[in-house]
Amino acid sequence: SATFLGVPAALGFNMGRAPMSDLGFRQAVAKAINYSEIASLVFYGYGTVPTAGFVPSTHPNFNESVASLEYNATAAAALLDSLGMVDSNGDGTREAGAREIILDLLVQNTATNIRCSELAKQYLEAVGIGIRLVSVDSSTWVARKDAMDYDLVFFRATPWGTLTYAGEGSAYFDSRRTGQGVLHNFSVQEYLDTCDARLGAGDAEQQRALDLKLQELHAEYLPGLALVWVDSVYPYRKGWDNWVIDHIYGGVVNSFSWSTVSRSET
């Protein structure tokens, strides 16, 4: 087994709308999610708690200094209180100003997506954030996502998607990007400049520094949350060693393995 390069379950924010535009609110949402329970209940224990840097530890230039996301509903509630988002009438849903916080969570209607989204709804409602699940087909999801017609959005990131563009998942978040799975929701100038610098970087050390910075900016601003990192399990024939795992090209069954695999000594 090996940690999957992609992110099979993630939560994105429409950062052009309140309260998602408030960093403190996004931080509260991050604390309200029970990541280990998602790994256990949805991914059968083949998962780990992600960091706020979004991409998994198998990525080149993974930033080990970025902290893991932490489930702490008490801290989430306290942070929402500090932002003035309180449940003044005792109905279980907080208000921002005069309006109750009831958010649309856009999700494609597949089994795994729905299970994860239902858990996210449960966690967020437990801290007073109301959630409406908006379950739609793939084409409707893309249309509403592109129109920024959502508050929160459930999505996934493929191995190729996390590696492409400027790397570190930037293809999903850079506001100048387009595409079916792209959120294009992150327009902080420092982030855009870092993406541009990484695209033009030819030196390995410069590339590494920029990769680390992109993950730090994800952690600082939280345009999206990885809900779980998962292990991929690949079957292979007993008696053979030195398989090369490639998550993009067939797991253990890829052209790299053909030149490395060998019979085990017994």
C-alpha cells in the first residue's frame, strides 16, 4: 500500500461570499470536522488526518512543518462566538448579523460524496452552522461551481490534478484557472505571485522553496480542506519484489515495474 497522491474528499469555500470570506470562519469550519471519523467510516480505516497544506505526504517537496488539521468542536464554537456568530434565539443555528447561517453545500450525487457530505453536515450543524445539501448530477455541479453558485462545495483532487500547473493542488485554487473540477476561488496576490514564480522556476532548490510556500499559503488562508488522505492498496503476486508504485499509471502495474521487478529469494 502507499499514500494516494490525490485527495478523494475535500471541502471548498466560496471565498467571494460571507461568511466564507472570513478567515476566522474558515478556521472554525476546519476545527469542526472530525477527520479521523471520515477516514474510519467512509474509507474503512485506510485513511489518515490531512494537514492544512492540502496535498499528501507522498508529494515531492512535502512540507512537514505544516500542522495536521485538528478536530476540536469546542474550539470551533469558541472561535465562532468570538466572531459574533452566535445562536441568539436558541434554535441551534447561529446568526451573522440578522441572518441565520444556513449554507448551501454543493455535492455531486455519488455514494462516497453523499456519505462524506452528510458527515460534514452533521459536524457543522453540531457547532451551529446550518447546512443544506444540494445534491446534483455532474453537469449541474460543474455549471453551479463555475458560476460560484454555492457556499461550500464538496470536491476531489486527482493525483494528476494535484501535480499539474504550479503543483501542490494549485490547479484547483488559483482564481485564474478554469476546468471542470477547478474551484478558482483563491485570488490572494501573494498566492498568485507564488504560482507564477513556481511556473517559471528552473532551479530545484527554488522549486522546493516555492512548493513549501504554496502549502504554507494553503494552511494560512484555507481555500479548501482535504478531509482525508487515503492509502491505496495494490494486489501483487507473491514471490516477486521491487515493484514500483505509480498512482497515475496503474498502481504496481506500470512500465516502471517491468524493469525493476524480480523474483524473491526463498
